Amino acid sequence: MDALLFCGIGFSTVKNRPPYAIASVDSALLLATLLQQEGPLRVTDAAERLGVSVSTAHRLLGMLVYRDFAMQLPDRRYGAGQVLRGATVQQTPTVRLREVALPHLRRLVDALGETANVMVLAGTQVRFVATVECDQILRVGDRTGRTLPAHLSSGGKALLAMLDDEALAPCLAAVDGDTAARLHRELRTVRRRGFAVNDQQTEAGLTAIGVAVPDPARSVRAAVSVAVPTARYSREALPRCAAQLSGAAAGIARDLALG
């Protein structure tokens, strides 16, 4: 455990949000993230994604425009503004991935009773594209828009295990030699088993299991994961969880190919 925490991130965010969360700030930041990662949105689309009224979404977009985080386009949609455009990620595959993945994530939650995520590899990070939360009181919250180091997260390790040595090298450049050697050994295990585990390497009190989405064309490097409060995690449940995740990953790959 000490070695894991030494290599990981020493904080815990098992709570869904800070105890004194400011809802309007949270909505504005999430909306800016969506514009950056998924591309232009109509006001009605923004309202649906945030779970707010159309008038509230319109006011939030107005403030983002005022601060150059958004801009109104000729077709009346809103896109990323000057502040965000320099870091805009590839959008169309991510939007399609989210649409395809959500039904599979919901089925995962129904089957396993835990929060499910889909994420994409973005350089040395994984970026969460969508989350479906479970309804348990103690649960892992929404991770949409967040990033984590790929070599620590379960989905990230599942994706790194699919890379050859040349593609993997940049992801290991920032870690020391001992960590890189341990990761190489772990990735061999991931390739053999077909899934990866993050046992409190990114957050104290959180354990996650991840599986890569099969993608022979390498158009979207994505993974699905289930995140569990460590207090509820059981090694005996790993085979069932991995099987459910593998089925979801295969279903997402199939639906992406059909689209």
C-alpha cells in the first residue's frame, strides 16, 4: 500500500463534490469543458447536459462569452472561445463515443451497482468523456471532463497495455526508472488478464477496474471503467466485474463501427 500511495496521488475525493460547492460555478466550469472537448452546443443542448433550465444555460453561456471562454457562432450555437481554443482536443470522435457509450455505461451500473466511466487517451493523460453514477449513498461521483495520469488510472493502464514500445515511451518519460520498470511488469499482467486495476493510486479510498475498447483502426483510444469506494471493493468480484466491462467495451466497439 505504501508503494502505491508513493507512486500515486495522495488525496481523496470519494465525496461527490466539495461540502460547500457553488452550483453555478460548477455548471459554468463543466460547460466550458464541454465546449472545449465536444465542440459547439446549442443553448438547449447545454441546458440538457447540465440539467438546468434553458434560461440558466443562456446566462451561463453569456458569462463565458464575456470572459472569452466561449463565443457565439453564426448559426447561433456556442463554441470554445479564445481562452480555450489553444487547447481544444479532437472533438467529433469524442462526441460520437459519448453517445454510443452511455447506454452501455447504464447497463454496467445496473449490473454492478457502481459508477461507470468512459475515457480517452490524451497524451500522457486519460480524459473522462462520460460518467453514469450509481444510486448508492457512498459512491464515486461524476468525473466528466477530468483528467488523470494514464499510468495510474485503471482505464489508462488498460490503454497503455495496447501500445507498442515506441508509442509507450512518451507516456513513461515523466516517471523515474523504478516506476517505469514496475509499470512495464504491470502492463504485461494487464495484457494477459485483459483488465487493469487502480487500487488507490489516484485517490485514497477509491478502487477502479478498467478495460480498453477494442479499436483495430486506432481511431479512438478509449476505455471503460467501474469505480468503487475501496471499503466496498472485493477481489472475489474481479472476474465478474472484468467480464461485464469486457462485454461493454466490445459493445461500444461494435456500435462505433456501425456508426
